[in-house]
Amino acid sequence: MKLYKRKLHDPAPLGQADPYMMKASNGKYYIYATGPSGPQLYSSDSLMEGWEYRGCCLDMTGQKNCWAPCVVELGGKYYMYYSSMDEDDEDEHGQTMRVAVSDSPEGEFRLVKNLLPPFSIDPHAVVTPSGMYFFYCVNEYEAERVGTVIMCDKMTDPLTLEGNPVCVIRPTLDEEIYQRDRFKEGQHWHTIEGAFYFCVGNTHYLMYSGACHQNPTYFIGYSVAHGAPDADLRTLDWKKYPDDNTYSPLLSKNDFIEGMGHNSVIFDNGKCYIVYHGRDYGSEAFRNDSGIPEDTRSARIDEMKIDGDVLSVEPTR
């Protein structure tokens, strides 16, 4: 179900790609989404309705093309993890992982430091009984299936990585190919990105997106690991569900939505919900009044059922 209901002469962008939802200590719900001029902010007093566009919530001085913001509330501060490019950079491989801080979930967030060198994208910072962990994506060039992989490192504080990352998910399927012959003939580029972690009891889930959002096989999948809630997330034995060699998407294109991917998860009133982006079928070619292509992947929400290792979702309109 679409979360944001557009209004006449609405200043909000058409899409809310890579939506990250959180409920802050003030009782409000927030969505942070990718934006070329900065992270988009939406807020509501209710999970399912009443969403309002609040504009850009980050001081983007010297930066452009903010991707996949993730916000964590700790000790009365709000930490935004995201990637962006320097404003004079023309290569998307210049995407650099950064952290910004604000006293409010609505910002204005201000850059504090760079966390990782380029190319580094799609953060998810989580606090567990054993500490704070950081999932992110980088390129891997020497693997059998070259492409983007998901890494996990521990954080010594909200601004500092320990510096001992491990790869927790990497490509294993042809359906995860982003582009064939991308950088050289015969070398197909794979993409695993958009990590989101959560834990229920002794079962750990790590969700991700595979392939390119314009490809028919683009999907949301997940890996499962078993261990105590206070386990070091880097040492868990992560396994794709149902296995490394089976294409079994949790969400992928259907008769009315395509481009379903890059999700977050929120628990509310005893239920679990998945928040993800998707396009109305056939809407990808839209151009704005200036003739510039505009992303139409909109934020959507559906209930997600959890049954042991098995997650299930029935997409709604």
C-alpha cells in the first residue's frame, strides 16, 4: 500500500526510493528517502495514514545525490547514516559513507565525518545487546561473481567503526545480475544491496535487494542466522533463504507493482511491517515539467508474517 498521498501542486518528489521508517521517542513516525538534492523527510502521527512531506532534512553543503539514509536515535541525539557524492564529482562510484547528527528527528542534520571511502553505500546501523553494528555495501572485484556485497562491522561508538568488517552476503545467482558485460565483455556485474537487520528471539534476519531496479528479476530477499540475541553479528552463519542457489524472492514484480526493493522493517502494535519502494506497473518513463526523468518508486507498506525462518508478504495496492 502506498504511504504518501499526493496533493494538487505537491512539492514532494514523485518517488520515495530506499524508504527507511522509524518511530521516534516523540511518538511520531518518520520516513527518510533517497533524494538528488538531499534526503527526503516525511512524518506522520499514524503508521498508515496522514503522511506529510517535510522537505530536505540535511545540510548538503558540498554534497549531492544522497542515497539511502538511515537514522538511529541514541542518547537524545539522532544519527543519520547515508552516502553522497562531492558536489564536483561526476562518477557515481564516488558515493561515500557519511554520518550526520541532529538534536531532532526532523533535522537539520549536519555532517560530522566520513565513515568509509568510496564506493560505499546503503547503510543500516543497529543496536543489539552485544553492541552497535553497521551493515553497508561495497564492490568486490575478485570474486567468482563480481559485484556489490554486504559487509558488517562493529561500531565502538555512533561515529566510529571498529575496522574489522566481514562479508555477510554476496551474489550467488544469475537473477542477481545488475548488468551483463558491464565493465568488460564476459564479466557480468551482480548487485546485492540495501541491507536491513532485525532479530526475533534467537533468529536473526538480514534483508537485502538483488539486481537492478529496472530488471525483471529485481527482488527483496533475506538471509537467516541462528544464535543468541547478544551474538556478534559478524560471526553468525548467514544463509540465504531458502538456500544460496534458489531464486525465491520475498517480493518481486507482480501484476500491478514493479521495481520492489530496498526495504526497512518496523514493529507496531504487535505486528511486523515491511516498508519498501515500488513503481506502479509501467510508470518508470515519467518526465517532469523540465523534461528530466524522475524516479517514481514510491514508499509502500505491507504486513510481514514471521514463522521461524520463513517470512511472507502479500503486497497490496
